[in-house]
Amino acid sequence: MEDEQGKEWPAIMRKADYAAYRRAVFGRCSPPYISKLIKDGRLTAPALRPDGRIDRAMADDQLAAAADPARPGPRPAGELETE
């Protein structure tokens, strides 16, 4: 997957890299927040691999499914509401 600047992100990444990807695509994230998601059970296997790395697509799917529908979710950076 590419972000707005055209950077290609790997499918499997370390926590710090996944946080950087989320920050680039959604506008906010940090490595401690990824650790909190894991600790809170919001990011789990199979997205969280036994070696501690993260499957980007699976993690994105897990976080989207766990999002509170009453709260506006993260949008890719630069995407604005038109209303």
C-alpha cells in the first residue's frame, strides 16, 4: 500500500513502522499507542505475529472492526469532510 507521498509500506512490519504507517496514512499514531492496542487486546493474532511483527492489512481490518461506530473514525490524512 502507498501513502499520499507515494511511499510503499511493507505487508509485515515492526511496531514502530506500523505506527509510522498509521501516522502517515491516518494522521496520528505512535509506537506506545500500538503497544497499548496490543495490551488492551484490540490488536491480536493473526495480525500480531508470533515474532512480534504486525501484518499491516490484518491489523487495519482488526482496528476498523473494533472502532466505535458512534465516533468518527480515522480518515486518511488530507481527506476532509464536505459537509
